Amino acid sequence: MSELAELTRRLSAGQELMPPEVATASAALASPEIADDGKAAFLIALGEKGETAAEVAAFANEFRARAINPGVEAWAGQAIDIVGTGGDLAGGFNISSMVVLTLACAGVPVMKHGNRGITSKCGSADLLAGLGVDLQAPPEKLRVALDQLGYAFFFAPAYHPAFKHIAPVRKILAAQGRRSVFNILGPLINPGRPANVLLGVFSEAWVGKLADVLDLLGTEAGLAAHGVIAPGHGIDELTTTTLNRVRGIGRLRSVDGRWSGADYGFAATPFTDLQGGDLQANLAIVEALLAGRAPAGLVDTIVFNTAAALWITGRTSELRDGISQARELLLGGAVKAKIAATKEFFHP
């Protein structure tokens, strides 16, 4: 029996994997020599047992170690990632991408890690590329971007070569309607390793677990959040249009509860204000945002997330202290100027 098959057997018996066993499994999953059916059986057994926070953290450490290092350590200690797990099927606009631009205008270094749309019509990579970001820019260019623009986007396929040999089995599982641990690893393996994170979570049940994972990974400060649209249905965002399940990470680990936009002075708005579409539709929404014509709930949600990130990174002492600054940056011309600067910076 192969090592991966033995680990699969142990998972099927309900046994938790220890870090050395996760290391063995990760090597097998990343190997072109291991058959996809064996990889699929392992991932199915892990998912059916239920991944523990310790197991997910161990997998994240393994694939962090396999990532290409972009050499951005000089910024990492102050930087934040604004990221969602995806997979919520809520059809929301790319809120995190606009938060990245707004935060960069506030002087907070942002290291965003993402991909093209997989479970959505337009992923963060799709929108940011549409706004001028070169997804294939080499690390040296991205270091200059952090210095001059205040943010960098790490296109996941360019930094995780090990995933090449995992993609086929992920497609097999997706065709069966199954998720795996790889559906949640993306936000945990940012190659820039920023000290802070604002993480949107696809499921309310996973908020606490992913907060625990990020604690185990040594995150200095962060917040995990899930917007509850209806029982059993939500969005991987902190929003002003939903009740939000939140858990703090690192320095903020005492935060544990439910927030609403009304708690922070935002008016009630419908969830439909957050709806997005394909790339062209979302670029039109960006244009409307910058012209002051976007739905109030979308504007408020971007402001809410930006204010939360300012608080997470220690720029404000309370979340509500950053709301007016975030709104002025978003609507007062700073973000529009940042997009123009982005296009000029990456223009060949």
C-alpha cells in the first residue's frame, strides 16, 4: 500500500493527520508520479472526515514552502491581504479589489493574492487586469509597484507551480460537486506573507475554523467574516447589507460575534446592491462607483471593509474611526487617480 493510500485509510477511520503526515501527503499530491484517482480518494476522505484547523494550517505551511518567493519582506510586516475564499455562489461584485485600491490610497501596503474567476463570472484577477494590472509582471516589477502604487497583486498560478499537478484532480472533484482542502488554501498561502488579513469566508461554519488556522500560521492581526444572506446561504464578504459572523485573528482574537452595518451607522440596503456580473459589467460598476452613481449598499460595503482594514493594520484605534476617510478616498477622486496611475505603471 502506498503512503498516500495508507493515509487515506487512516482518514477514513476518522484519524487526524499530524504535520509530518500532512508533509507526506502534500508531496504526493504535488507529484506528477501519483495517479489522480489516488489523490482524489485522499482528498475525499479528508473532506468527509472534516479538516481540523491544525490539518489545514499544516497544508498551508507545506504549500507556502513550495511557493515562489516574490522578495517583498520589506513591506510584509505592515501589509494586509484583502481576500475571500470564493465558492459562496452569491454572485457578488469584486468588493475586495476596490478595497485594495482604496487602502493603497490611504498608505496601507496591500498584497493581494488571487486568481481568475473559478466559481464566479469575474475573479479579482479578471477585474484588476481590466483596470490595468499586468498579471504576469515579475516579482521585481511588483516590488516597485508596492513602492510606487502601494499595492501588488500576486497572480496565484504564477507563484504556486506545485498546483499544476493538483489542478486535474480538483477538476475531477468539482465535476462531482465536491470541494476539497484546496478550495480554502488560496487565501492562506499568499506568497508575500503579509502580517495582516481581512478574510471573507464562504460558509458561516468555517469562520471560526479559518480564524484558528490563521492564528496557527502566526498572522499578527486579522478578521474572518461571513455575510449571512439567509440561513445556510451567505457571501464571503463583510457587508453592510447582511448580518455578519466575525472572528478576530492574532492581536484581535478576542473579537467574536455578529456585526451589522447599522452597528456602525450604515443605512439598511438590499443585498442586490452588491450584485456583480462578468468583467464588462463589473468595469461598468467601477465607473459608476467613481462617478458617485453606484448603489448605496455597494459604496457602504467597500467603505466598511476599508475601515475594517485600517483598524486591523493599526491605522485607527476603532473601526468606525476610518469610515469617513475611506468614503472620501473612494468617492473623492483618490481611487480614480490610483487606477490611472496603475494603467500608466503597467503600460508596456
